[in-house]
Amino acid sequence: MTTPAKSPAGPDFAALDAITDAVESGAGLPDVVRAAARVLDASLVLVDRTGAVLAVDVRSPADERSLTADGTGVETVELRVADTPVGLLRMRAREPEGPGSSLVRLVTTLVASEVERLRAPQRASQEAAAAFVHAILDRAVVEAEEICQRAAAVGIDLEHGASVLVVRAHRQVPVEDGWRARVLAVAERGARAAVTAAVAVPAPLERGEGAAVEVVVLVPCADDAAAQRAAEGVLREMQAGLPGHTFALGRSRVALDAADLARAGNEALLAANVAEGDRDRVLMAFDETGAYRLLLPAMSEDPAELQRFYAETVEPLVAYDDQYETDLVQTVEAFLEADGNVAGTAQRLFTHRHTIRYRLERVRDLSGLDVGSTDGREKLSLGLKAMRVLGVAKRGGPATEAGAGGGRVPRR
């Protein structure tokens, strides 16, 4: 193994505990590299033998680009296990003296061993993997045997089942060129930290426009626990690698039969759309979507009917809020959550009771639905659920908020 020529400072064995703890806990390469960066006091980019970035710990996207391109002050350490090269560690010290060569040797040996242990299978090109995943989501391939054969052709093993993740990132700050590709790369390395065979592809074009980027991650696995670890790994990497963004992640149940992967894709999309409208959740599994699950058949088989119901109930309120910057939709939500109690609604929204009553009158005028009747409340409640499932609007902002269309159910 080639190491940079540094001063003969001795290794900091106490600091190395952070790396060994990450390895022993099975936290994955991103956590291992973050620990290594702390030990070496350096920015790091870890790449495998194919040049794919496996993990980073850097100060900024510009710092990452410089490291990846072997910019000024970057040292490259070849990672080997025995005589076999397994990858490269690109490093830029954050202090002038840099880490000692003995410490670098110890750290890179640990990292190389973890890279080899977690080595991902060889795959076809990103374009081939994306074409395969999109074919599944669009039901262009429906027979389990053909799906498995096509999966194997692009290096994906579906023998034991798979889960689907829908990952959405909304930019809240100006972004640089290559932003969409960066979101995709961050999502994939987060998933691969837990399940090395995971593959991430851009969502179909109609679901990835505007100020949001949507990524679909296929996670080969046999149980929900592995799928959840992959989803949590994606969220950790997104939060660490994409500051100034908000996120929504949806996870499907595991499809043990490859023929059920299209259904899994719809489950993940529904969960992501519901998470988008939840104040308190960023990551949501399909099993956690409650009554929204009942709308999955409509979303999957007849989204036009779901759209019509939304148009007949809540859409006039959304349009009014958008035009006049009012809060009718939020008021209806709060009113239903308060079991139809005006005083409770006012307390939730920090608004006077008379204002709430006025807004509810506007709801009746615009929608033709009276919140004072059981039928009116039920239709509005279902209309709000249809809005969330369709991904039409995001709680806390008008319907035309940048990125609000990112997760819409594709029209058929």
C-alpha cells in the first residue's frame, strides 16, 4: 500500500476507537469514513475500484469536487487487501502539518478491509439500471421470471425480494450545476451503506421536475428491517451531504415476488407523498400511512378518479389559498384534527374563534361542503387524503410552492 510521506507522528489509538466502533456496529462506509476524517483531521472521498464514490466527509460540495478531481493539496492513497486493490482514498489535510504516516497507514488499512467486506456487486451502466427500474414502475414488465432475468442482466439480484424507496429532496437555497446528479449519488451511497446491492436511479421525468429532485431506490432484501436500515442510511446521508434542503422519504413493504415490485413502487410513492404533508415525519413506511393505505388501489389503478374526487372537494380551497395567500386548507385540517371544535381549532392555529368561523364559511361557499354536517366533514377529510396521496400540495405552503408537483401521481 502506498502512503503519503508524512512526519513520523505516532497513532492516536484513542481516536481510532471511533473507526473500530463504526466497523463493529455495521454502521456502513459513510460512518466509517466520517470517523476516519475526524481521526485524520482531513477531508476524505472514498471511491471503489470502478471509480464510484462510496462515502465522503468534506466541508462543502466544492471541497468534494476538488478532492474527486485530485485538486491542489489532495493526496491519493491506494487501498489494498493483501495484493488486491480495492479502491482509493483521496485526502486533504485540514491542518498544515497533516496526519502522521503511521496513523494514515492504520486508518487506511481499516477502511480498505471494510471496503472489501462490503464490496457491492458489479452492475451495468446507470442508464441500463434506470431503464430496468422504470420498466418495473411503468408495468412494462410484469412476469416475475422476466423481471428477475432482466434484473440479473443489469447486476441486480431479486431472488430474496426487494423494497422500493422514493426519496425527494427540495432545495431551499441556490444550488450549483450538477445538483440533481449529486442528490442521486448521495441517496445511493446512503442506501448502499446498509444494503450494498441497492441501486438508485432518477425518478421518471414527470416526477422529478421543478425545485425538487426525486430518486427511486431499489433495495434487494428479504425483510423490512433491512429496508428500514437502507432508508435510514439514505436519510442520514442526505441530511449530512445536502445542507439547505428538506426531504421526504417513502418506503414500501418488501415484495418477495418480483411481480409485486410495481405495487411496491406505488406504496413507496404514496408513503413519500404522505410524509411530504406531515409536519413531524420525514421518513414514512407504507405500513405507517394509516387510512391513506385505503387509497392505494385508486392511486395505482384509477388516479383520474382520485383526481376528480379531489377536484370536487378540496381543490377550490387550494386554488383560493394560492391566489389570496389564505389558510383555508390548513384550517380545515386543524378543524378535523380538533374533532370539529372551533375553540380547539383556534387554539391550534393561534387564531381567534371568529376568524376560524369566517374561514369555515368560506370553505362552505367554495366547496359546497358544510363542515357542520357529518357528510361534509367526511368528504373534506377524504379530499385532503386524496390531495396528499396525489402529491398536489405540501402542508405549510401554497399549492404552487416550488416543488409541489414533484411527487404527483403520473396521469394515465
